[in-house]
Amino acid sequence: MREGRAPELAIALALALVCAAWPARPREDRPSVAPPRTGAARLLWGLPLDLNREDERTLQVLPGIGPNRATAIRSARPFCTVADLRRVRGLGPVTLGRLAGLVAVSPASGCSEAGIEQSR
């Protein structure tokens, strides 16, 4: 290393350490953004997709779900529980296992509380 560069490197290192130690803006100063109600972006927030609300194109972002399976899911609505996906032709245990945690159901008009409890 050349001797003329040592002070520059020392200054750069000191500046890097100061920047690393500088506190971030407090969380309450950040604008709060509500997660989306529908759409594939829900997955980015760690939220599941609603089988009773999402369109076919959104359902296709799920693992193992292509255009035909998305159409089959949409045709089988309403779902009272996620387990009701078993009645969709072409969805086997492997695909259902992949979807665990990525999908949920909103209350559907044809579902009674007693029916939901029995299917759990």
C-alpha cells in the first residue's frame, strides 16, 4: 500500500463506522401502509391468498397451480375451509401440502358455523 493512501483509507473507515452506528429513523416516523386486501402482493406481506376472492390470474402464482387448476378452483367456490380444496379435481395431497399457509378462506355465504366446525 502506498503511504499517501493511508489517511484516505483511515477517513473512509472512520466514516463507515460512524454511518453504521448512526441510529435509523424511529419506526413511528415511517408511514404505515396497509397490506393489500387481494392480489399476489399479499404473499409478500406474509399473508395468505383468499380462495373465495382471488381471480384466476392471482391463483396461478401459487406453487403447482396453472391456468387449468386456477379455473377449477374458481369453479368450485365457495370454500368453507381450506380442506375443501380436496374436492377440486387435479389437486392431490402433494399440491395441497405446498399450498399450506399460502391460502385461506373468507367466510362464504353458503357456509354455516356448524358446517365449518364439522369440517375442521
